[in-house]
Amino acid sequence: MNKKATQTKLAATQREELLEALKARFEKHTQRHKGLDWAKVQAKLEANAEKLWSLHEMERTGGEPDVVGHDKKTDEYLFYDCAAESPKGRRSVCYDREALDARKENKPANSAMDMAAAMGIELLTEEQYRDRALRRENIELAANPARHPKTRRRHLRRLPLRQGLRVPQRRRLVLCG
């Protein structure tokens, strides 16, 4: 068995614990994935051990992966890391290898792009991140209509971009069939 195959295989207990955590998060945050059925998501996950391992890595490093959409054309489920802050296991990193190599002092151990590649996931683009933040804000406004629209605009201007980078360090995983 090659190194890549053993690296992406979870033990049965890890697999079950991860599926339980994902199901609990799915049920707790139904507003993120209206109209999706957990049984279908779980079946897709169980059929794809490599994607399950990627979700495990997101979880292991302090993230909170959750289903945020389904592409009906490709039959893919989309997972984003929905943690409110960058997880402890993924802080103090440069965006990419070029930025990491350019650092002379206080050099971090890794880059966000390298970490994502090692986990088998992609970083969100700035557009995807802002879209997710806008949807989250709209859900909060629907729950609390007393908030004034100007408050919402001010909030969107303060979106947390990591240390002035153009692309935030949020992760996503596309689960394909």
C-alpha cells in the first residue's frame, strides 16, 4: 500500500466520530443547507474515503466543516469551514509559498496554500468568502429585523481579511461523486 493511500484512510472509530460530529453540526445549523438531506450527504461521504479524510483534517486542525450547498448538475456537495475564527491549528501562516519564502524574520512554519493542498481542499476565493458572509448576515437580519440596514453595510465593510491579504484563509471541500 502506498503512502498516499494510508495517509487518507481513517480508522473506523475516527470515521464514526467524524460522521457523528458532521451530522450534529448539520442538524444544528439547518439554515446553511436548506433542502438538503443528511442521509444523502452521508452516503456520498461514506463512498469517498479521501474526502472524508479531508473533512477529518479540517476538523482535527480546529475547523468546523459543514455542508453549505449542492450542485445538482455535478451532484457535488460543497463543504466550507464554518468556524467563526481561524482555527488555532491554522493560524500564523503566510498565504502561499512565495510569501513564506520571502519572509526573513518571524517566519511561520507553513503557508495556507500548502496546508490546504496537504488536506486535499481549496481556499475560498474572496468572492466566495464575501458571499458566505453576506448570506450569514442576511440570516441574522431575518432573525432580528430590528437591525437597521446601515448596520449591515458597516458590518460588511469590516469583513475580516487575514492580515490584509486579498484572499481569506477559509477552506472548502467539494465532494464529488
